[in-house]
Amino acid sequence: MKIVRLEDLKGTEREVISPDGWTSYRFLLENDGMGFSMHETVFPAGTETPMWYKHHLEAVYCYSGEGSITNLDTGERHAIAPGTLYALDKHDRHVLKADTEMRLVCAFNPPVTGREIHDADGAYAPPVAQGLPSAAS
Amino acid sequence: MKIVRLEDLKGTEREVISPDGWTSYRFLLENDGMGFSMHETVFPAGTETPMWYKHHLEAVYCYSGEGSITNLDTGERHAIAPGTLYALDKHDRHVLKADTEMRLVCAFNPPVTGREIHDADGAYAPPVAQGLPSAAS
């Protein structure tokens, strides 16, 4: 059993502060051996963040804050509020707009290793492209 | 992209109300194809729930409420509060005690199918034991 507390991640390499404004706390990464990674990401009010996870499936549960997600492939926009989950089951290109500070719990498959580098599209490379074995299904 | 809202799960088979007191909202199940399932589970104040997922790995993020988890294999007890995650990376037998209502975001690998039956230990059978293909890694 592992116990991980947000306050213990602050100031470590598992607290990732983006120049785009968001902060991601990596509670579980690939080397935790769960087969998925699990993060909390905080988007400040007023941010609009385009993302595209070409190599990962991601599910995101909003427990605090309000905003919207727009699917850049279809143009569809959906309101996000506490109790809303969105699943990027088609590697959907999307933009997240935070009207208030949003706090999101995220799970990734394959698990994020913590060593990903965003490419020109804003995507993470797959684990194999970094010379790492894939821990994914 | 899938959007799932808690209020839309109420009254459906994805709202599982246990005779033990907890309620689980299954936002994502095996057939959603993410490689993990994702739930929100609400434990009322005063409940003590023994659990043992012999065939699944589970990670649980607490965003509301307070309580504790005891590892029944080691006797260790850990406080749980908003911002705490616990990961059952060794199929740990455990009991969750809710001092106040706790709201937890849970991810399972392999994904829960929604058709599991608790056995005498309180565990879910693995997908293969139910004649279902395993979607897990």
C-alpha cells in the first residue's frame, strides 16, 4: 500500500509547474507499477490550454471549478463542472478553458513516466520512443 | 470524447448502492475501452468497510471528507483527508473508516466490467473467471 499526499509532492519533481499556468501533481507514475498514472492538475481561472495526447488515453474527473472543453476535431463544446468526467478515448485534440480555478483528477494509459517531453503538437511521446519499455496494456 | 456527468448516472445500473452504505458511480467501465475503470465512491460518515481486491489494482484519491485506512496485512493505519491518495499495489486487504462523508475518485486495473459479484472475501472475481476477456495489461 502506498500513501501519497499532495503536500508531500510540492517542491519535488512530481510537482510540474507549466509555463502555460497549470500545475500537475503526479501521485502515481509508470514506476509505481499500477498500469496507469494518476495526477491532480490545477488550471487557474482564465487559462485556455490546447492539448493533444496522441499516444495516451486520458480520463479526467472535475471535482472543483467550472469551465469547458472543446473538441478541436469536431468543434463540439461541453460544460465542465464538479461531477463531470471527460474521457479522451479517441486521442481527441482539445482545448480546456477554465472560467474559475479547476481541480481535476486525471488517469493516463499508458502511465506517464514523468520524463515525457512535449513535442511541437503539445503531445507526449510514447514510452517506447524514449527508449523505455511500455508498461501499458 | 466521452462526457459523463454524475447526475446522469443516478438511477442507472452505473449507480451501485451497497447494502453496506456506500454508493459507487461508475463513470468508466471495461467496455469504455480506456484500459482502466474510473468511479466515484461515497462513504457515509460512520461507515467501516473491509475490502480486498485480490484480482485488481486500485488507486483512490480523496477530494472531500476525512477518515482512515488500515492495512489488515500489516496493521498500519493512515489518515485520509482531501489531497491524499492511496494505492493498493499489493492487493492489500484493508478497511476504510469514514469519520465524515468521504468522496473518493477510484481507478481500477484491470477495469471493472460492472458485472462483478463480490465473493466471500469481499473481492471481485477477475474478468476471465466470469468468461470475459481481460482488457488489462
